[in-house]
Amino acid sequence: MGIPANNKASWKSSRGKTGAGEKKNKRTREPEDGAQPAKKRVNNNDKYDKEKRKQMVKSNAVPETSRGQQQKKLKTDRVMTRPTGELRVEAVKIWEELRRGDIENDKRALKMKEIMEILRGKIKEIVFKRDMSRIIQTCIKVGNEEQRNEIAEELMGSYVDLSRSLYGRHILMAILKYSNKYRSKVISSFYGHVRKLIRHKDAAAVLEECYAVYANAGQRWKLVAELYGNEFAVFKDNDTTSLDTVLAQNPQKLPVVLDALKTALVPLLQKGTVQLSIVHRALLDYLRFADSRDRLEMIETMRGLVIEVVHTKEGAHAGMLCLLYGTPKDRKAIVKSFKGYLQRIACEEHGYAVLISALDCIDDTVYMNKTLVQDLGAILSELVADQYGRRVVLYLLGGRNPQYVGSEALKIMKDGDAVRAETSKKDSVVRHSELLTGISEALLRWVADNIETAIFDPMPSQSVSETLLRATADDGRKRAAWDAVLALVRREVDGTNDKHVLVNPIANRVITNCIKAEHTAPTSPDAALPDLPKGNPA
């Protein structure tokens, strides 16, 4: 609707006109003549809070309950509305004292008796709750043998369900650790459920603990046998402990076993869930007994996952077989997957053998020197000081020397020599010589830079002596390493300490080995004391 003509001028003249110094508020409207001004809205809650705060300040009062106490009370009220609420509240109060490390033994025994009176007969109802799971774990840990067995007995029949529970699985771990009587019962409860439990994140952790830590040879076979076929899942033979025993008695079962293994393993490999020791054993048996075509298919499937299995004995053995039987493409893919993890693999009890196997069978030494050997040269100081890492370095220097390479790894490599003769074309002596050339410069540099400490340390001193005797490089680098050693020999002997290389037993062994090497003929190409190489100072 338009504005009347007679009112337009007055409307325009009054619009926007304010007195000097006045601040215009666009949100407020001027009240019409005779109208009452609008009252300011008051928040009664704010007014009440302010008045209450003033009274508290005047009287120096403290609120009756803090916010945290109020929340705790609300939580307790919620728990009490549940069927087991009263039980849980009482158990938590006792547990707060029971879990303390400074509690006296007599008082702990008294508290254990009290809490067992509360929990007895009701453990299954509350065991899957987070707070109650922690309480029961503590009871198993600090209770006596009778109390532990009572809890384990009450949970009988629920072990598989507990293994699938995020909180319940910790109770099974505690039973395995503290209850010798029920440990075998927990393990046997998994018979027939292994295939499903392997794929479950929480249950797999319990299964690994059973298989790798607590099970004996017979129990391990009964757990893993389910992967070999339905027949082994149903019928358990107490006299059988391995697939070798089964095939020795019934060789006709091999095709059925291999088919069942492949069916069980391929989905696990495709999902990348191969960290369990029980899976490593199944992989190893498949690689050992499968024919050439099926074995190559399996190696192609798992070549990117070898790094996931080298931390166990069976897994490392399986990794060595992948390198032994694999094609050149498979071998390079496996070595490539090690990049960034070399130190961790080399310093593991079983992982080092996989690296040695790669160095022992891959023909492309140019590729190996540019990748694996070069990366090993960058971490020499860490490797030579480690119990297992030094074996990789000493293999590059001395080959299959039984003094340095572990007996189990050495046996696996010797058993595979017939296969290596078919899958690897290069002569082993030539291969080792080319790899030694690739690592020698880094080793001689390490000796020259670290001789003052390395020669007195038991593990690095072995690499020092072998480097001085076997490394091949230009005369300048070899001379620099020897000069660093001779500088220590020329120092004045102080009878008050054993820091001279001729007095210290460890350093003296290095010097003695170098002297003997000049006059002792080697018994084999891998002997510990070879002829003194050319270029060594007399």
C-alpha cells in the first residue's frame, strides 16, 4: 500500500533525522505518544544465579556438591536401575582398594574373600561389561589358586564368546597366564572354531596367545589341523603332531589337504590377515608339499606379504621358500617390500635368515647391490652390534660360515641347494664375490671410523676382523682401515688397565686372528680364517 501524498514530505523529513550526538539504534523503535516504553526482558535463571553467587560470596559458602560429584551420582543412579546394578556398585568399591599395589597381603586376602562373595554365581552375567571385566581380571591376578579356578570354572562354556568380546578377551588372557589347571581347557575350547576365530580381530589375539605361547606340540597341531580339512577338525588324534606324520601314514590324503589349505589361506592372503603364527605354519606346509604350479601361484599371491610373516620361525621358513622357489620377478618384489624395515627384519631372531636367503639365491647382484646391500651399508653400526643383525653382515663377508650363520638357517639353505641349482643360474662363488665387492667400501669406512670402540666390543669385533681379512676395495681404503688398527697397536701399553689392544682379551683376539690368517690355510671357502688377502700390510 502506498504512502498518502500529504504525508510523504513529513515522512521523508522525519526519516533518518537524529539529534547531534545521538546514536541511532536501528533495532529499537521510538514509542508513540502516550505509549509505555517496552520493558527489557530479564532472564530469571541469570538473576537467580547472580543472587545465589552473591549470597555465597557474602557467607563464604561452598556448593553442596561439585559438578563431577553430581555426574558420578547420576552414573551410579543409572547403574542401580539395572538388574546387576547393586552388585556392580559394591564390587567397584572393593576393587578400588584391591587393585592398589601398596595393600598388605592380609588385607588383600580379606578383600578378595569379600568380592568373591559378591561375584559368586553371577560372573557370566557381568563379564562382558568394561568395568566388571577389569574387576575380574584383578581377581584372577591377585587371588589364590582356588579363587582363580573358581572363576575359570564358572566361565566354562563361554570361552569362545569371551574371545570375541573387546573386554572379555582380557579375562581369557588372564586365565591362560595365571591358571595352570584351566589353561588346557581354554585351548581345547577353540577346537572346531579356528577358521572363524582367525578372521575375528579380538579372537585372533587370544588364539595367537594360545598357539604361540602356551600350547604344546599336540595342542598346536589340533588347533592348526582344522585348516587342513573337515576330517581333522572333527577327529583329533593324540599321536599326531604334524602334517608329515599324517602323510607318512596316509599319503593319498595329500590332494585333499592341499585343496583345504588353499581354500583357507587365499582369503586370508587377499585380506592381508597373515600375522598369526598358526597361519604361518599352514603357509609353510602348503609351500613344502604343493606341486610347482600351485606353489608359484601361492608365492605370487603372498610375495607382498612376506614381510608380515618373517617374525616367527615358521613364517621365516616360508619366506625363505618363497625366495628359493620364486621367479626373478617374485624375488625382486619380495626384496622391494623390505625397504624401510631392513633393520627390524635383520635384528629379529628369525627374520635375519630371510635376508641371508635373498642374498644367497638372487642372481641379479647389480640390483641387489643398488638396493638391499646399499641399504644394509647405511645401518652397519646398528647391525654389527646386534646378536642377529651381525649375522647378515658376517654372511656377506664369510658366506655360509657355521660360526656366524645360525644352524637352522644354514640347514634350510643346504636342503634347498638342489632347488637353487635350477632356479638360480649364477655360480654361488661369483655371486658372493660380487656382493662382497658391493659392501666392502662401506665396511672399510666403518672400521676406519669406529675402530677405537668396535675392536673392544665382542660383537662388532667379529665384523672388524672379518672386514680386515676379507673386504675387497682399492688399496687406499684398505690401507686406511689397517692404519687405524696399527695406530692402536703402537700405543704404549699401560699395565694398570686393559684398554690396549694387546692386553684386552677381545681386541687381542682380533689381532691374533689377523696374524694367524697369514700363516693358516683355509679348510673351506667359508672358513673363519682365510688366507690374508692381497693388499693387507704384512
